[in-house]
Amino acid sequence: MTKVQTTFKLTRELNDRELKSLSHLHAVYGIFAARVLPSDQLLVEYDASRLSASDVRGTVERRGIPIS
């Protein structure tokens, strides 16, 4: 297991639906945690031996979380 952290810039403040989706992101195989940082960034911790950075980005985007 290779634990990695990556950040994404949020394009706006998250609404209730997006926050709920974010709270379930850890249910995706290989993602350990996701949280919003005070700097309007999304921090995602994941297993790099299971997922690539582009996999994580795609998963976040499919969940409707607005990142750039």
C-alpha cells in the first residue's frame, strides 16, 4: 500500500448535496479520506497502488464536486 495525498482546488463553496457526496467518498475502494481545507482546497488521501491521480480526479468529478 502506498498512501498518497493530493489536493484539488474547489471552484466554489460546496452545497449540502455535494457535502453529503464528499462524506461518502471514502466508500470508494482505495480512497481513505477526503476533507475540505481552509484554503478552499479538497484534500484526498488514497492508495496509489490501487488508484492513479487521474482515477481520483474522475471519481471526485463524477460525485459532482466542483474542482478545477
